[in-house]
Amino acid sequence: FRDFVKRELIKGVVDVTFTKKDGSVRKMSCTLKPGIVVPYEKKTDKTKPVPIDICPVFDTEKQEWRSFNYDAITTFSTKL
């Protein structure tokens, strides 16, 4: 499932609905497509690995990097 999600995000913009840690539901249009995403700007010199269950994505509406847990996804749809 994770590979499918990553492939679709690299192809273009997708709509993802997921449950946040606080229990609220969020719908986000996001992508990993080169040419749309902006480089991630580190705010500190600290580095830590991204956990395997977290998917970092570029939110196309907020124009910022966000992330969600794969297990929290409730809907996933691609945009044509």
C-alpha cells in the first residue's frame, strides 16, 4: 500500500483524507511530483530519520510540507 501511495504522489496531485493524532479529520491535496514541490527548508541543523509509517508530502493548497500516517488514511483519490 505504501508503495502505491508513493507512486501516485510522484505522478501528480492526490486528495488524502486522514485522521490526525488529535482525532480530527483532515482532507489534503498533496503531491511529491517534481516541478510542483518546493525544496524542504530545514529550520534547524538537527536531522532525524522519517519513521517508515509516516509519509511526508507537499500540501498544494498551503504550499508547505506536511505529513500523515499511512495507517490513518481513510480516503485516497487521484486527480485527473
